[in-house]
Amino acid sequence: MNDCIVHNKQGRLELLSLDQLMNNPTSQPKQIRAHVLISGKVQGVGYRYATVDTASQLGLSGWVRNLPDGRVEAVFEGSPEIVEEMIRWCYQGPPAAMVKDIAVEYEQPEGLRRFFVK
């Protein structure tokens, strides 16, 4: 059986097919976007590539890049719990990194599809 019973906006029960449920944007998990700036000894220590590996393993989308002022900038898009887990990882980074500070701003997700070095 591929039907599911769900509550509609009026509070009534409604019978939906699995296809309808999967294509219903209100049933999709909430996505967030975090724009993160990491300072400290974060360039020349493999921070960007470790970020790509970790974010990809967690199933996040986004990007990471070095900035001319020595910081690393990253954007993470995904479920709130996973994005927060990635931000916690950023405070440590790879073994050779020495993170001094992190600034996080939350923005509207853009619907990125993969994680890459920018």
C-alpha cells in the first residue's frame, strides 16, 4: 500500500499517495543556510579540504574558500541539526588548525546541490 493519511491545513484527515507526499513542499524537512567566517590559523593547514570532506559526509551543500585576510569563509545548507553539527566542527577544524573565532549569520537557503571549494 502506497497511501498515507495526513492532516491538511484545515485539520482534516486526507489520503495522499506516497508520490503526492514526497512532492509536497510542506512535508519536506526545513532547510537552513549558515554563512560562517572562521579566523585563526586556518589557512595552509588543510581546513578547506577537511571542511569539504566533513560537510560531504554529513550530506550538506555549500562551499568554502580562503579569504585574502587569512580567514576561511563557508556556507552550509541542510537540515538545522546537521548545519549546527558542522558549525560545531568548525570550532575545531582539522588537527593542524588553531581556530580563534567564528562568526555565523543565517540566511535564506539558495538550494545548493553539492559542497565544493570556491
